[in-house]
Amino acid sequence: MPIKRPLKEANYKPEQVDRLNRAFCVDPRPPRPARSNDPICEIVARKIIEINAAGWHEPEEIAELAAAQLG
């Protein structure tokens, strides 16, 4: 999954990784293939991590904020 690469750069507990993966998988837009080298997926993953670091911890809220901030 594309979010794994940015997560390797920090020390997250397994439950944090699970939460961020769930946030990454919640997407209000139509599905598109996720490739590990897709730059759009990388941007979304980094935004999700950024929102989590700002104090948001519910996957659905993180996903909604990421979608709103990225447009």
C-alpha cells in the first residue's frame, strides 16, 4: 500500500499504522488503482500523516480533512 513508504520514515506503533491505513482507504471519490509509485497516492498519504500529527485520530475524519485540503 502506498502509505507504507511514508510511514517507514517515522516510528509509529502498530495501532497507529492500522488507523492511518484505514484513513487512507476511506476515499469519497470514485476508486482508482493505487500503485506504490503513484505520486498522487504519495501526496495523499503524506497529507493523512500530517493531519494525524495535528491531532486528528478518527480515520473517517482524517480522510474527510485530507480530501477537503487536497481538493
